[in-house]
Amino acid sequence: MAPDIILGSDLTYNASAWRALLDTMRALSAPHTRVLYVSAAHPAFLAELRMFRTLAEASGFEWSDLDIKRKLANTADASRMLHLGELRAVELRLKPETLR
């Protein structure tokens, strides 16, 4: 049985592993699975994330940016977590038409 959530952090630093990462996410996913990816941004992160998004969408994933700062702002741990600066979160789900 596929998991409901796959959670990852700092996964895109090695572009040569992106295809294997997406293949693994796909193998573990079902229509109900949410893949959540969170990372603190570094100078090249936004360009890296755009390239990973392009590959993820070409691999059959739908991509949604999540407003993690707004969600964290309402928690007791927000001040401790938001010191990281630019925090980005995305959700990926398999497109229904790409399921095996």
C-alpha cells in the first residue's frame, strides 16, 4: 500500500540524481499520495527549483507551491523556524492520466 505522505527536505542539490529521485517518488506514490518537499533557500535555489519543477512535471507530477511561512506564522515554533530566511515548500502529486 502506498503512503499518504512522502516528506523530503533539501533533495534537489544534486541535479544528476533528480531522475532517480522522481522515479522513486513515482514508484512509492498512488493517487492519494502527497509528496511534500521543504527547503531553506540558498543563492542558486530558485533556479534549481525551477529546473526540478520542469523535470517533475515532465515526469507526470502536478506541482503546487505551498505558503509555508503563512502556515508557520500561526504556530508556537514559528520564530524558531523562520530564522532560516527564505523557506520554500511544494507539493507534488501524480497526474491521474500518468498512473500505471
